[in-house]
Amino acid sequence: HFIQMENTANGADNNGRHWRMIRREGWFSYKLNSAGQKVKEVRLAFTGREGAEAVVEINGREIGTVKTSVQGTAESYSAPVPEDLKNEAVLTVKVKSGAGRMSPQFFEVRLIKE
């Protein structure tokens, strides 16, 4: 996975899971290969942080917003891939800070295939 990032932090939790967090006005993106399969959604797994928010984009198009309110809970968020992008060979998933807030600690970004 090709990753790009700006104004992020990373680390590992007590279970050894590696995470990436976005600071205010930051972002990270992954280029993910669909392996020739039709993609139905993007799924993100993260640990909640009080008041955290992040915007999710795919190929430059906003597809959803992650908002958390509870500190330390394991959560996930799924957003549908727009119909015209479902057959793309490579999708760029970008996660950026929402409303100038810090993001949750993301430990997984994946494509869910049909």
C-alpha cells in the first residue's frame, strides 16, 4: 500500500496494533488495489477519542465523516463506494481531520469487495 501523509502521528496500542492519528489540519492516504474485484465499501477500524472527527474521501470525493464521542472504545465505520468507482483497479482512500479536530486512532483501512 502506497501511503502519503501530512501532520500525523503513529504508534501501537497495548495489544500491539499499529495506529495512525491525524493532527489538526492533517491527513493520510492509501492507494489500495482492488485486485480486479468490484468494491462495495471502504471500512475503517479505529479507537475512539472524545470529540474526534475525520472526513473520508475516495479518489478525491468525500464519502463520509467519522465522529466519535467515547474515549478508548474500538469502533468501525463503513462508507459505500460511489457506483462509478466500484470497478476501479486502484482506489485512493484519504482520511483528513474534520472541523479542525484531531482524529481517532485508525488501525485499519480496507476495501470490502462484493
